[in-house]
Amino acid sequence: MALSTHIMPKPSDERLKPYTGPNKSCVFCFKAQGTDHLSEDVDELLHGKFYKLEKIITHYFCLLLSSGIAQNGDDNEGILGFLPKDITKELTRSRYLRCTYCKQTGATIECCARRCKKIFHMPCGTKRGSIHHYFSNFQSFCPDHRPPPVLKPKGIQRKEKGGRNTTKCVMCLEEVVMIRNKDVIQAPCCGHCSWFHRLCVQVDYYFIFLENRLSILM
Ligand SMILES: [Zn+2]
Ligand SMILES: [Zn+2]
Ligand SMILES: [Zn+2]
Ligand SMILES: [Zn+2]
Ligand SMILES: [Zn+2]
């Protein structure tokens, strides 16, 4: 019996790598009108890196935050778990969805506030100060409903031996000390459910985004 020469790649190698080629036009937000021309760095920070699969080219966050799409694949399938057929379905859904801000179709990001009917292209939102959660249930908040920054975190907390306040990390549910340092970060918008271990947040540009937000708010 011949031994197979096939070598299983490590999961991290299997994952689709960001797309760096030409014609970076996102299938979700290319119709957005009147958005600022951003440098590649800023665009990536706000809207995510580009990924390409088959004919689909998308900003990662435009995909991740689209309200009508589910991540049905494993991390190494499709674009970070989003399968081409589901992406196509979401694009079809958005064909008649008009952006609250630029009035063009193709809007997929819905505000999560109750009774808010705002729906927008990601760049139309970020330009106006929308807030997005890149964790748990991937909520988006339109500029009218963005949660106020929480400067005094509230919620279930208790004193550690050293007298420091702790709460649970949103990602791993282990204890996290509520002091921002190089190992701990806080989302500026949602109180006790906003503290993370830095290592627990997988998407590294999310940190930069958060820190950007924090420096704006503090
Ligand atoms: Zn986009
Ligand atoms: Zn728009
Ligand atoms: Zn809203
Ligand atoms: Zn954690
Ligand atoms: Zn929040």
C-alpha cells in the first residue's frame, strides 16, 4: 500500500489570506456614494482587509457585519467561514435595500436599536460615526443610536485580593482586571460586557480600531 504524500496543512495555513491584488472593489459597499476617499490603511482599519474568493471581493467587516448572513462554514472554508453561496444570497437580498444615507441600493448593515429602520453601507455609516461590535453578535449602531461611551464601567464586579476590580472577559469568560493595560482592552461603548483580554480578540486590527475610538472619546 502506497503511503499518501498528501500533507495536511495547519489550520492557520488553510485560511484564506487577505487579497492584495488590483481592483479592490467591495461587493457590499461599492455602490456607496459620497464617502470619503480613504487611504488604504484607514480603509482597512475601518472596513477590514480585502478578501477574494471566486468572483467575490469584499471588505472583511462589510461581510462580517452584514445583517442577513450567517457563518455556515468552518474558519478555513469560504471567506473566514462565510460560504460563497451565502454571500451571494446576502447580495441578492440587498439588491433592493436602499442606504439611509446615500440612497443607493446594496445596503446590508442594519442598526440594532429597536424600531430603528436605518440600513446602510458600512462606509456610509463609519463616515457618520456608526459603531460596530466585531464580537459576539456583531451588532451595528447607527450614529443616532450609538451607545454613549462608558467611562465608569458598571456591572458585576468584585474586588480582587489586591483591591482591583475584575469582571469577566467577553470572549473567554475568565476573569479580567478592569484596568486598561497592554493585556486588557475595553470597548468604549458597552459597560460591563466590554472588557477583553487582548489575546482573546482574534482580529488584530480590531485593537487598533478600538484604540482609535478610545483616543477620540477620552
Ligand atoms: Zn465594503
Ligand atoms: Zn450608502
Ligand atoms: Zn439606529
Ligand atoms: Zn479572555
Ligand atoms: Zn458596545
